[in-house]
Amino acid sequence: MKQLHIYIFLLVPLFIIAQTNAVAINTQHTKTLLTKSAADKDPSISIPILPNELWWGGAVNDGFSMPYQEGFSYNMYGDNKGNQVQPLLISNKGRVLWSEEPFRFSFLKNTIVIDKAKGEILQNKAGKSLKEAFNFASRNYFAADGKMPDEMLFSAPQYNTWIELMYNQNQKDILAYAHAIIDNGFPPGVLMIDDNWQENYGKWDFHPGRFPNPDAMMKELHQLGFKVMLWVCPFVSPDSDVYRDLAKKGLFLKNSKDTNSSIVPWIPPGQPAMIYWWNGASAVLDLSNPAAEKWFKGELNSLMKKYNVDGFKLDAGDFYFYPDNLVSHIPATTPNEQSELFGKIGLDYPLNEYRAMWKMAGKPLAQRLSDKAHNWRDLQMLIPNITGQGLMGYAFSCPDMIGGGEFSSFLNTKTIDQDLIVRSAQIHALMPMMQFSVAPWRILDPEHLNAVKEAVALRKKFTPYIMTLTKEAAKTGQPIVRTMEYEFPNQGFEKVIDQYMLGDKVLIAPVLEKNSQTKSIQLPQGTWKDWTGKIYKGGSKITVKTALTTLPHFEKVSK
């Protein structure tokens, strides 16, 4: 929602401490133990890269860099890059690297080096393809549990109030936005009321000045056909009565007893730490304490009971909001583990949305991509990042907000690229979820508005197929949107990131460049039918014309 920045923490900077006494490799049914010597404080593993082998995994926000090239390096401890992270690497040669704990991986010319591992590293040869590698990892490390998030997240467009209202969330304008959705010919769906509906961070009740009658508002939204989510986060404002109460109960992360008082003289050691985030400085719940989890869920349950709220957008939860120099209820709870604990909250609420996550793949959690800017480069990141989500087990995914989630881009309508809005809507239309925020009827001329409506109509046509894939994903863990290499191994698709598969039957090749009049598409082997009914023989490249309303897509007729 809000653009993430590099955060500077009050107290002491976050130091990445990743020392282990031993690191193990498990290849097939054998295990080799690498023990560090006295001179080797950080043992590393060197894994030769096979000829023509390419790798995916790690951080979802690095999807645009996948498959990885020489020189790429990432340490997943304490840094989720604003999105989901999975301690997994899989290759197009069927190999799998997994750990239950974070590690650093670096790609050299012919080698992957793994170091700073916090736990055991497992290596398996699962087959000869990317799909076989994923299936092995899914079955063994993050098996689907048979559940899925609320169906309305997939069956209809979503609408988020952030871009239209920003920090002025209020009853009058929310209702006006909801009515405008219907009046302008868009179908109702999930409506997300974003940040600043509440009295304060941690004081989770409607602000009485901006919401004079939340009961009536909720009733009206439901009558219009919407399900309603509220934005929440794990922070508590320090100048509130809620903070004072929770501090006495010890529900926050605390400063270390040996905190250097000369650095932060106004914060005594052992007191709740203040964490800088995009909206100021707040205390953060220590979810390793069961009492903190119980309190937070109690607040959410109270909103559902009191106002008939349907679900929650659980924002923040990023690793860097939990510096590991702080004191937790369960000693040495890591930043990654705190994020995972925040993720587990959502399991109690089928209507949920997350952006930051550690592990938790195969669970019924809706995972949104990180905030995208209103520009063509970020539009080009949607496909590799969301297919990267799928390869890490996050099947229930949403490609951010249509046109981008940075509110500053929409403050001046003269800076809005109407073509970009249309092309973004087209990409969303044939992905697991489709989320509006900026109101298309406010910023678009009739031609572009009509093109967006055609994208919504196209989604309605494919909704039964999307729902079938979603239900299958809940049972099998299979990605809903898939890289071309996943579905068509060894056909030269390893580095194709401008087209993707919806399930195993529909190929989508969106327009990703401004003023593009044509689109070059690489068709896999087999017979394909395009959106006009024209038949193509696969195994070759084709070029199609792309009018404003055109989203090139093809259905597989035969192998």
C-alpha cells in the first residue's frame, strides 16, 4: 500500500548474526555434515551448477531477477525486501535446496555458495524439471492444507479505498466510493477500508468523528453486495491508553537491559522499544508471547462481532520491524519468526490479505505483491514476481493495485498514464485476484474506461476456470499462475518473463510497453486458439496486433 523505504530503527541498528555450529546437506538419502573449524566461523557450502541449470526462489520481490545470474546474492535473515520470503531454491534440472531457517545464497560463475545458515540445508534431486522440483518441495516442505481464502477474493474484483481517500478514511466517502462502483457498472466484491479508519494504532475501533454510525455503514455496504475488510497492523501508538495497558502486561518487544543509554537516553533499558515505520514510531507486539496474540485476535474478533466486519488486511509484519537486539518473551525469537507468527494470525480469518511473510506457503492466506509504482517498469515486474510467488508455494496471490499502489502518483490527474491503467487492469484480469483502488471512472476518459470494463468482463468469462484452479491449488499446492518454463520445460522458455500460463490451458501475453502496437509471443508446442478464434500451430514465435482493448491470450487446443 504505502511505498516501503529503508527503515532506520530507534535504538541499535539491526545486525545480521548467523552463526551455526554445523551445516548439513541431505542429498537423496545420504547426509554429509560440514563442521566448522576453529578458523572457520561461518561454514559455507559450495554447490556446483549443472550445465544450463537455472534457479528460482528466495524473495518474491526478486522475481524480476529470476532465474538468477552470476553476481546475485541475498541473505534472507532479517530482510524480506517488502514481500514474501521462502527458504527455498529450485532449478530447471529438478534440484531442490531447502531449510527451515534463513540462509544467504550467492551465485558465482559455476557455483552456488550458501553461508550464514541458521539451520540445516537440505538438497534433493527430485527430477529433471522445474515442475518436478516444485512438486517435491511442495509435498515435503509446505504441503497444501486443503483450505483456501474466502472465495470472493477470486470470484469478483476487489476494491481498496487507499488511493481515493488516503488518510482521510471516513464513512461518507467510503459509501460514496462503494455506490460509485455500482453506478459505474462495476460488480461488487471485497471492499478494503484502508489505514486511518481506526481511532489509533492499536486502538481498533472506528474513529467516532469520521464514522458517526459504523453499524449503518456496514449494513449498507453489505446490502450493496460487498464483503468488508479492515486494515490492521501489529503496532501500537505509544501515547495511548492501549499502549499503557499492554506495556504493563509485557506484550511488546523490549529494549535490551544493556542498551547504551547515551544513544537513546529517553528510553530506559527493559522498556518497550520504539520502532520506526512509515507512519512514525510505535511499539510492536511481541507475538512470541501468547498473551499478545490473544489480545490482538480479541480485538479483531470484537470488530467482527460488533460491526459484522468480514475480514482483515494485515499490513506490515516485515522482518526489519523486529530487530534481533530486542528482547522477546521467548528468548532469541528471530525477526523472521516474528513475521511468521504474524502470518499465523490470518489463519483464523478466511478473508485476509498479507504483503510480508516468512514461509507459510500452502496455507489459506492471500498474498499481495509489494507496492508498485505507477510506471511501465513496475508493470513489467508483475509477471515475474507473481509467478515467483507461485514457485514458492504462494498460490493465492494478488498483483498489487491496478495502476500501482503509490498514492502520490495519483494526486495530479495530469500525471496519470491512462494506457498504463488499462494494461494493468488487463494483467490483473487473468490472475488469481484483481484489485482496484484508484477509481477508473474518475481518472479515465470514456475510451480507456471502456477498455477497463472489457478487462473486467473478460475476467468474468474466465472466473469459473480461475475458481477451479484456486480450489485445485488448495488441495495440491499447484501455482495458479505459472512461469512458461514450469509448464513447458526444455522448450527455451527459461528466461521468458513477459508471458505466463493461467493453469495449464491458458497462455497470457499482456502488453507491457507504452504505445506498443504489436506483441511478439512465443507459443509452446501444440495447437493454440487465440481470443478471436484463430488457430495457431505452436513451437514458433508469432506477432499480433494490440489495440487498446486487446489482451493477447490463447487457449491450448491439443498437445
